[in-house]
Amino acid sequence: MNLHTHSFYCGHGCGTISEYVQEAAKNSIALLGMSEHCPVPDDRWQKTRMDYDQIASYEADCQKAKEQFAGQLVVATGYECDYLARYHQYYKEVKDRVDYLIFAIHDLASEDTQGGASVFYGSLTKEDLHTYTDLYCKGLSSGLFLFGAHPDLFAYSYYTWDAEAKACSKAIIECAISNNVALEINANGMRKPAIRTEEGHRFPYPLSAFWEMAAEYPIKVVTNSDAHNPALLRDRFEDCSHFAEDHNLQFCSYDLEITGQNKYSISLS
């Protein structure tokens, strides 16, 4: 199963929806979710996602794949969303239309301005880390999302496991539990170049220290490829499984319910 996948629609990936589904069928993936970065009406984050007017085309391609591969595997239509309260009602309407939404932070966005520093560029300050945590907890608390993607993405640009990192990680983990939202061990971070820190070389994410802390809680855990190329759909899945085992974590199960014609409800247990 994989519910975090990006095609050419995201603008920084490749492959069509059909090519992804063919790859999923070849690899015996029973449930494939497409989760393009969700565009918003005011075009915030436009450089990292499809144009707003491509929504209909994307959802139509997913619908076509559902019909074409019915009986072979389940294809679910979803979006990966960067949450701000100003988009809550909009995301709710999108969620009612598609099968699921997932949540992530890529920029330290503000409700009041269009700007916001990318988590991927430069290094995060302690203040940035607390901003990230506040944004992440607001997303988890929104009631809109199936799981929080790469919750430890801050480690890409924050290099020390210090008091701030521990406090912020604790807040994210406890918020996920209180809102009954799963957190994701993300395979894409394992594909990226290793980061050199004072403690040695490590993945940009997943961050071992974060998940060691998570293991102390009754946290729901999922893993996904976050593939941006069909060829990577199963890449590093085995490594993610070993990572979970090494950190005493167990993946939760997906429950799928048909709620209408080519419409699904997905939950985690």
C-alpha cells in the first residue's frame, strides 16, 4: 500500500497517473493513492504544485485509472496539503470530493502574508523550529487529514538534537495522538544525500531521535514512498520496514470502505 505519490502534475515529478498505476500493479500494490500537492485558489505555493486550473484534469486522470484498473488494485484520489486556517473550508470541500487528504509542511507560511521560508533551503533557527511545530500541530488538529507526512522534515535544515528539537518533537507526537492522526516514516528522505552533523552522518529524514521518542507513545505509524517517479514507487520500502523495527514501531493497517461509485473512505487502525 502507498498513499503518498507524485506524478508530473506536481511540477517537480515525472510520470503519468496511468504509469504509476501500471507500476503499482506490477509490484502487487493493493492500494495506490495519488497525492499531488493541493493548489489553493489564491495560488500560494504555486511554484511547487499544479496550477489551480489543472485540478479537473488531475482528478479525471485518477478517475480514469480507477475504472481502467478496477479489480486489479484500488486507486485512490488524494492531495497533500500545506495547512493554514484560511484554507480550512476549501480543503474540507476538496476532501468531500476526493478520497483522502494528507498533511505536510514545506514552507513556514503565515496567515497574513504570501511569503514563508522553505524548510528545504538554508538552516532553520530555533524560532523557525517552533513556527514549524505550531504549524504542524494546527494541521494535525484540523480534523481533515488521514496522516501527517514526514513530521520530522525539520531535520532537513535543523541539525542538532537539542532541547528545542526534543520539545518540538514531543509536541508534534502528542498532538498526533490526541487527534488520532498517524505520522509517516517517509522513504523519500532516505533517497536524499546524507547530512553531516556534529553527531555524524544521518538521513535528512526520517530522524532516528524523533522516532525513538515516538516509540515511547501509542503512536499510529505509516510509511510511504513519496515517489516522484514511477520507478521509485517501491524504492526504500524495505529500509523503512527495518527502520520501524529498529525503533520498535509497528505500522498500522488501512481500512477501506466504498461510500459511492468510485468513492472511498480510508481510515487507519
